[in-house]
Amino acid sequence: MMREISVFDNRLKALSQTLKELSNILNGLRNLLIFLVLPSAFVRTWDGRDRAFWYSGLMDQEQLRSLFEQVRNGAVDIDAAMVRMRHMPFEDLGFAKVDHHRALRHGMPEVIFAKGKTPEQVVAIAERLLENSQNVLITRADRECAAAVTGKLASGEYFPLSGVIRFWRDRTNRGKGKIIVVCAGTSDMPVAEEAQLTAEAMGNEVEAINDIGVAGIHRLMSNRERLTEARVIVVCAGMEGALPSAVGGLVSCPVIAVPTSVGYGASFNGLAALLGMLNSCSSNVTVVNIDNGFGAGYVASLINRP
């Protein structure tokens, strides 16, 4: 009889654990549904102790304390709490909604695309981001914007070639290997520099190799050993966009091709290079948008994570 009771007790404990795990899964699905359907309006309590945290404004101390209490009491496990924190709210500045938890989800704070924004707007967004992040990146900034940002906020550095403003206060190397950024010609360097600065700000060792396009293929071949040291390679090229395929054929790592808008009439501002890269016969080549050095550097960093 005692043995039967013991077996029953163990089964009961196993069932209880299974129900608890199922409850966590259902809570996660419920919260995801709330986030998708009512991303900024739901703030009421569902069951007297749990809340959805997605609303237009910063998460207040009461809500954060409630989440921590639930973790301590075992009502919410640590993984579920991390999921909730990844979807915490944003700060509404009126003209922009600053996503303070982008770094928690992606490993990099929200990046500011300066083109189309006033210098005052860029300064305001950067100021908010710097309150919570060591590194902040601003892309496609002109000199007027750069002067406003660096004049108001300390430690910002402007790179006029690429139009990048970078606050790089944490220079910890978090990458597993080296990222190499290659450009076919000197005219492609603005896009290549944007990729390089992005990957560096995300905590990677980055090496640049400039002007090794296929018009002088011996220049590429002389850098073959350096290229084989990379864990990820970004290749920027305009004209016919042949360089990524050539690089891809020499290495075993992923190659991120960036078509640039460099070229004459029939290049169609980078469209010819884009189509050529999309049709690459090198299987390790993937492609981002025209002149998107930022996107290439960002994805290269994600690939290079431990």
C-alpha cells in the first residue's frame, strides 16, 4: 500500500509540474496575443496579480516590482519574465517612440536614421537613448545634424565619409571571431565604412580591406589569406557587382553582399549590382539592400555572436 501511495504521489507531482509548465506557455501565448492585438491600450489587471506591460509610456516602478515579485514567488519563471521584459514599452516623445529595450531583444540599442529628421529631433532621441545605453549609432547624418548632436552630447564622433555619428563608450569585444569589410573601389568606401562602424559599435573586431575589385583581380588574390581569417565578410561593390561572388568562391564563411549605387547609366543606381549579387553562384553569398552598409554590419554582428 505504501509503495502504491508513493507512486501515486510521484505521478501527482509530475502532473503538477506539467500543469505549471502548460500554464506558463498559455500565459506567454496570451501575452503575445495581447501584444499583437492591443499593443498600446491594455493596462488592466487580468487576474488580480498579473498585468500586460505594453502601453504607450515607460514601465512604472509598480509594474516592474509586480513582475519581480511574481518571479520571487514562483508565479512567473525567469524565462517568461525575460520574454515580458523584451516587450516592455517605449518612450513617447510625440514625434518619435523610443524603443529602450531594442538592445535586450537584438543586442544593439535602437539606431537613429537621421535623414528626414531635424537636428533637434535627432538630438532628443539620442539623448534619451544615451540615458540607458553605452553605445548609440546615428546613420545618414549631414554636417548640420552632426554639429548639433556633438555640440549637445559629449563623446560623439562624426564620420563625414559615411555620415555616421557614433557614441562608443563600451568597447568590449563580444564577437566570436573577426568581421572583415571589403569594398571593390574607393567610391564604395562610404557604404563600407557604415558597415564597419556598425559592427564595431556592436562589439566586434573589424578589419577593413579597400579597393580590391575584380578589375584588378590580383589585388583580391593578394589578400586571400587575410580573408580566410574572417568569420563573416561584408563585401560592398557597385558597377556589375561581381566582387562578392569572387570572394565567396575563396572562403568558407558567410559573405554579405552590399550593392552600392556607384556606376554609370546602365547601373541604374545600384540595381544592376543588386541583381547580379542576387544571382550569385557562390552559395555562401547573401544580399542586403542597395547602399545598406548598416544592415550588412548589423547582420554580420548577429552571425558573429558566440
